[in-house]
Amino acid sequence: MSFDIFKVRNQIYGQVVLIEIKFFQEWKREWTKNLLMFVQDKQKIAVKKMLVVYIGTDKLNYEGVEFYPVDEFLAALFKGEIF
């Protein structure tokens, strides 16, 4: 996870990019469960993005969670598109 912390009116807020890594070629819906649970439980933390990186070939979006094949994720990471 990546945290950017900033102060607003003496309150601490953060922005995070949630990243889950999976060693599977086919994506599974249940991979979104932990990420979505974090979003529901958030307290003063804004979730900027939710990503799952896997060894499959399709870039997908399911319930606001972006699924990246590892090669596309690394390319986007080095271009500065993830954070």
C-alpha cells in the first residue's frame, strides 16, 4: 500500500492505493473482497485506487477494482500512472 498523509483542520487524512498481488492466470471475483472491505471500513483514509496484479492477460475493471496483468502493471508503474 502507498500512503500520502496530509493535515486538514488538525485531522490526519490519508490517500492510499491498495494493491493485491495474485499468482494466478485467471482472475476471480472474490479477489475484490478484501479491497472492498477496506473501503467500507475506512476511517479518514481516502482510497485513490484499488488494484489487483495477476499473471493473466486481460486488463479488467470489476466493482471499481482494476485488474492488471503484471507486464501492463509494471509499464504503468514506470510511467507514473499508478501513484
